[in-house]
Amino acid sequence: MIETIVLDVGETLTRDDRYWHSWADWLGIPRHTLSALVGAVVAQGHDNADALRLARPGIDVAAEYHAREAAGRGEFLDETDLYDDVRPALSGLRKLGVRVIVAGNQTSRAGELLRDLDLPVDLVVTSGDWGVAKPHPEFFERVLEVARAAPSETVYVGDHPANDIFPAKAAGLRAAHIRRGPWGHLWADDPELRAAADWRIEHLTQLTTFVAS
């Protein structure tokens, strides 16, 4: 029986379009160029931030992030950043009595912005809040603490094999891979991912189906 659903953020709940477009504009390069670089590092299995390092060699990503914030061009999220199935899916899970948590690799500021959206969830928390990021095992230890359910009764939902599915399974959780975003599409048919994921979904509304079954 599934008691708790925990969801990743980027390319699970939210589109990353605005995030990467804002970085391209800040760095003064075409948006398409940065998008292509993101695709390249995804295909190579590297961290997304490596796209910024390719776009501007020697960049101090953390320093540039703070410079953007100081200039009033920092992180921003609103309703238009959510995928269309987010609110229906989360509301459906809550109606089934499932505890719903959002926990991803985002800054504390992103966590504030997500909480301001008043999503139908029990908790929104980020790696910035916890001081530990995926795929570190401690992140998933914290997930289990807030899940208030046994690992076998907790599902982690995400698009990223190395950050979401594999470490969630290593922590004893069940896992649902969503075919969404660059990572989700590129690795959806990877044999190791197919073997690891308990479910593979195209839309978040599918979560209510296996929770109810």
C-alpha cells in the first residue's frame, strides 16, 4: 500500500524553460545555444551546471547566481511554470488520503517560490533547506523522515536516473520514472532504468492509478 508520494521538482512539476532562458539572457548568449549545451551535457551524463561552464569557461556559478539575485534577475516561479497535470494529480492524490511531499534539488529561494504557489501538498522542501542534495544518501534519509511511512510504502517520482530513481531504490523506496524533460526522454528506455523503476509514467495523473490499485 502506498502511503506517501514524494516528487522531484525540475522537469517533474515545473518546466525548466524559464530557468535556462534567464541564464542565457544573463550570460548574453542565444537561448538556443545554451539549450543545445544543456542537451549535450545531459547526453554525456554530466551535471546540468556544466552547460554554464561550457558557455562561459571559468565561470563561478555560485557567484553568478548571487550576482543575478542582487541585480533583481534571480529565480522566479509562477503558475505558468507548472506542467498542466500538476494540480489535478496532486489534488487526486490528496483525495485518496496519500501524503504528498515535494522534495528536490533546488535552492531555498526556489522552495519559497514553490510554497507561494500554494500547491495541494503536505510539505515542500529543497536540498537548499536541508543542506544536502541528491543523489547523496542523506537526502533520501531526510525524505523518509518527512514521509512518515515505511520505505516500501513511499514512492519517489522523478525524471533523472542518477539523481532520482537509482538513489531512491538504494534507500529502499519505490520509484516512478516520468518521461519528461531532457533526462526523462533520453534515458526512458535505458535497460538499467527500466529494471530499477517500479513504474514508468508519461503524466503525473497516472500516479493515482497505481496508488488506488
